[in-house]
Amino acid sequence: MTYTIATLGSHSALDICRGAKDEGFPTLVIVETGREKTYEKYYQTSGKLGCVDECLTLAKFSDLLKPEIQKKLLKKKVIFVPNRSFEAYLHFDYRAIENDFKVPIFGNRFLLKIEERNRSKNQYFLLEKSGITYPKQFKDPKKIDRLCLVKIQEKTRVFERAFFLVENYQDYQKKMEDKIEKGIFTRKQLDQKVIEEFVVGVQVNFNFFYSPLSNRLELLGTDTRRQTNIEGLLKIPASYQIDVIKKMGAKYEEAGHMAVTVLESLLEKAFEIGERFVAASKELFSPGIIGPFSLQSIITPGPPKKDIVVFDISPRVPGSPGIMATPYSYYLHGEPISVGRRIAMEIKKAVKTKKFAKIST
């Protein structure tokens, strides 16, 4: 019986399924009642069309941890590909993800928790140990002496973060109290805030793939985010922007991604920081990164020359399915390769060479 590649019906499920189908694997999407139509209807496999062979519909995503559900997945020889929604809809219960979820995961399940900034050994810890430049942080808001971005988990949408700009402590206090009053986050959540320097430059996500089987780091593609409502606000004439922002506020909520290329002179630097990340992840979170990860970065100007500042890490499937629209995987493989297909290629090779343990946890 062949393996089935499965994932949660959110985030990047279609990218994972299309790539799996292209490499000959059956696909399964785990969906929540009320969110199944995209997978059961519009992208269901029908002859040469579609990429979702089967859906497993649950009352709620967190039911994935129930023994009877896991038994079904194990019977189908499922290899589960985690995305950010997997963590969010399991309520960021990393103890359960690491110990109670018995289905083989493609990648390192013990690395997922670094995304939570309230942990001591989080992504900033990993960046520090990697020697990778990241924005200056202010633990004490009274010491804010430049334009900073404050990041706090939202009260109701726990998988989203609220962002707001501040330039000093007084500005921070005023905006913090306003947002608490509006119910965006609670005073208790301030303990988990991150205050970091607002780095001015061009945002580029470097989407890598590390193959333990080949011991090779690959750049699959580069993209940038489309965010609401900040992009809409920036299209308003400057004479109106301040008044409009005062009334509705600026938000940095992700709405999508688009492909973007970078100068070839930056590629060596990008690979260098990617290699540092791989090495540090192996040392600190054994067995280290497996498969896709994204270093969300800002390219800053010189002098003396442009540099790359990493402000966020995605230690799993990145959120942009348009990565293959950039030429970097084509330069390496001779054809555009999506993240989903590259995952399936690695799984196929691991099964063929009997090295499945090297790509799963």
C-alpha cells in the first residue's frame, strides 16, 4: 500500500496536494465542517482535474488529536504535512503535537514551537545562535527611542497578531490603552508582546528547502506579502492619509502573496544565512530543519552595501503558493518546482531509499 500525503484544509493545502499528485501520491485533506467546499467540490480529483482525492471532515479541527481519527490516518499510511493552521487550530498545544499526535509528520515537529515568541527558546533565540541579523528589540517600552513595530497576539483571533507603530513610550502607552479599550487584545497579553525596531527596506521572503537526504539547501523561490488595510491606505493621497488612519487605524493583516525576484548579488548572502539557520537548528533542535522553511526578511540599503535583516521565521511550509512563479527552482531543477511538489519528491526518494526516518518525526 502506498503512502498518502495529507494536510489540514487551510493555509497551503492545495499546494501540498497538487505537488503530491504530480509525484503520484494519493492525497487527503482534513477539513472542518463548514469549510469543506473548496476541497470537496472545487478542487476534488476528477480524472485529470483537481488534486484532492479525499476529504476527512471533522466537527472541529482539534478533533484531529482523537485516537479514533488518528487510527484512520495511520490505517491509510498517512504522511502529514504541517502548516501554520495545524498549530493554530490545535490551540498551539505543542506538547500534544510532539507527544500525542502519532501520525508521521514530514519535517521536524519539535521545531514548530519556535514560532511562539513567549518561549525562551524561540525564533529569536535561534536567530541569535545562528548569527543572523534581526531587528533590535526593546523589552522595556520606556526605552523606545526610534520608530518601532509592536506585535501582540489578538484576543479573539488567536492565530492573528495585532501590529501597531510607536515612536516613543508616550506613543506606546496611548495606542496600547486605545487597543485594550477596543478589545483587540487584553492587558494580560502584553506579557507576550514583541517591540522591535521598524526596519526600512524591501520585504522579501526567502523560501528555502533543506534536504537531509542530499544534504543540500535549495532556494525554491522568493515572494512578498500583500497586506490589508495598510496597502489601501498607502494608495490614498498623502493629504488625506493621516485623517483616514486616525479614524480607522492601520492594519497589517496578510491577504495574499506575490512573486518577487532579487538581485543575483544578494543570493550568496541569502544562502549564507540559510545555511547558518540549518546548522543552528541541527544543534539546538535535533534533528534540525527538514524540508521547507522561510526566512522573512527586509533588504536594507547601503552603505556599504545592501544587507538582509530577518524579522520572522516559518519553520514549516510557507504561506505563499506562488513561490514557483520565481525562477530559482527552475535554475536548479530545470523546471519550476512548487513547495508541495518538492516535499513529495523528498518523500518519494526517502521511501525508495528506505530512509523515511530521515525526513519524518
